[in-house]
Amino acid sequence: MPKLFILLLPGRRIPAGPFIAIDCPTIPETLLESELFGYRKSAFTGGNKNFPGKVRLAESGTLFLDEIGDFPLSIKAKLLRLFKPGWSRGRVKG
């Protein structure tokens, strides 16, 4: 379905990577940063494996953030850094 929508927009190409959609209000604020940017194994209770985060998973694709207005300002600031030239693409190591 996402690719169909992109085809309807003139002059747009289909992204090579995955389409990752996040319904932001459904994720508790305490988990939002970890869900977006990832975490390392044992970083918190229940974190039994490394997770790269939705931002990393959508690389070369599309990250759709529904209801982004509900994000806390601290998360919005971190998302804005993704669009700055020279953004560091550091990875979670483990």
C-alpha cells in the first residue's frame, strides 16, 4: 500500500528500504526513545537483546511517525538532529 501511494505522487521514486510506521500515542513515553533509537542488551529489565531502533530499521526506506505532535519536546529535538548535515550514524554495539 505505501508504494502505491508514492506512485501517485509525480516525480517521486519508490524508496529501496522498508516502510516502518509508528503509531506514536500507542507507545508509552518511557519507552519511546528506546523504540526509536534502539538499546543495548541488558540496558533495562526485559532488554534481552540488542535492538537497533525504528530509525535505523527504516534506513534507505520510509519512517512514518503518526501523531508526532504527541512526542515530548526532548524526543522531537533528537529527531531534528537526524536532518542536520553531517549527522553521526553511530550504531548500537554489543
